[in-house]
Amino acid sequence: MAFKINASYLQDTTLVRCQSESAMRAQNIVAQLIALIGSIACPIANAADVQYEFQASLTDGPLQGTSFVGTFSFDAGGITGVGMEYLTLTSLDFNLLGTTFTRADIKQGGQAILDNGKLDYFTAAFFPPPPLASPVQDIAFGFGGPGIIGYVKVINGVQVFGQGRYAFSAGAVPEVSTLGLMSVGLLIGLWRGGRQVNSNSSAPWKSWPKQAGRPST
């Protein structure tokens, strides 16, 4: 008994094979695009400033009892999380007795020091001017150790030394750039598209003609 194959059945079989090959090509393209966009989006998302707020108090010397607050930030994009790391401050601002100090006024230091990925302390030394009309001749953060402040005030031509302490807390969470968010959205869209393609290819009979031919004897 010989078997004969209807022409319509051959067409259906060819259609299924083509759909399967198209689905595989589409999935490969999606995978390549995801890898490409991920390699672009991740560094952008990580390269963001982390901001902290610090509270300072001068505990002895001519300005004993003086307290002030400030903020500082650094770029967390290059953190490895291993060992001691020294990252340049991207900002530092505080006001001491009516005089504003900024990162631009730093004469020495200006770094955030991390120990195994955790912020330990920051360093910054100011030798005014600038800023003008400073209440101190010098003030330094972190050079005597984590959280230590040292300062000098001139009184009647005599340098009088004092000390203080500072502590910090995490501020605003860094924002992921707009491009990073767009990349994440595109990744989700590609993932959903890949699932749709895979769903269609796993059930090819859904697209078969209702009158598809069958093997006959």
C-alpha cells in the first residue's frame, strides 16, 4: 500500500519549518540586543553621585560648642568593593558661622575613603582665603583619623588650635540616568517580545489552515 502526501500538507509542513526558523532567528536577535543594551545601561546606572549629609561639632578650642551641618558626594561608578578605595569628592558644602565653604575651596584632600565598599570617612582641608571672612585660619576633616576635625583660629595674632568631630549619614539615593531607564524599558520590551515569539513557535498548529491536508493512502 503506497502513501501519498497531499500538496496542502507539504505546504503546511514547510510553513511550520519556516516559522520555527524565524522564531529561532528572532530569539537570537533579541538575546544579542539584550546583551548589547545591558552592557551600555549598567555602567550608566552605576555612574551616579552618592550624596551624604554630615553633622559636625567643635568640641574644644576657641570655637568650642559650635555645631554645623553639610553635604558631600562622590561618584560611585568606579567602586570595586575590595580593600581601601579613594574616590574624589564631586561636591562638599557647609556653612561655618555664616561663611560658606565649598569643594572649590579645598586645598588638600578632597577624597572619600571606602573600606571594602563601605564609606569610612572623607578628607578635606581648607586654608582660607578662600572663602573670604572665614572664622578660622585653617580647618581640616579626616586628617587626624576618621571623623576628626582640626582647626586653627587666630586670636590677637596668636594661633589657637581646636578639635571637633563629624559623622555622616546617607542622603538621597542616586538617580539612574534617563538613558539608563530607557534601556531598562527596552530590555523589558525585548524580553516580552521574545516570549511572544517563543509562544507562537511552540504551538505552530494555531496558524495552520483549517483545511490542511493530511496523509492519505
